Amino acid sequence: MKLRELAHGRTGDKGDTLNVSVICFDARVYPHLVRHLSAERVKAHLQSIVRGPVRRYELPRIGALNFVLEHALGGGVTRSLALDAHGKSISAALLDMDIDIDIDIDIDIDIDIEPPA
């Protein structure tokens, strides 16, 4: 199963450092992600992008993991010639990771949106 089926991501940058948060759709998934989504695994998955260390911070009250990726933006926004100098697409790359889920949870993320009248 892809990580994107269990969580969504948000990013933020500061210089050549990128924060990527992985936020569970369902709080019951959080303990599983704590067990299986390590800083080492994130660094290995993003090895072609991240040149420095990766640190993980646990945020159990909001069911999220925050990863700080150093040397991930080609020198930072003002130095990088990358099309995505802010690193917004890196969360999508991370969410493409395969996760072997060891729990049986039916996650319903359908959102009903009423069209404007």
C-alpha cells in the first residue's frame, strides 16, 4: 500500500533545509507509521534528493510525523536552479513510498463538497 493512502503531506523550507510532515488520515494508523516510517527509511527513499541527515519528530496529538531534511534543496531557494526550489513536490515523492500495513483499517477519505449555488 502507498503511504498516500494512509496520510497526506505538508512541506516548508528554510534555506537548504526542508520540513516534511506526514499526517495520518485516521489516528489508528499513527502507531503503525511510528513503527515503520523511520528517519533512515525516509532518507533511503529520498536518497537522490537529500544530501544531509534526516531527523524525525513525533507529534502524537495530531497523528503526524515531521521530518527535517538537511541539504535537500540544492542550496536553498535563492541558490537553486531546480524547478521546485521550495521542495513542495518532495512530500509527493515521500507519499509514493510503499508501506506494509499490519493492521486492518478501512480508511474512508471521501469528502463531500457541495457545488456552489
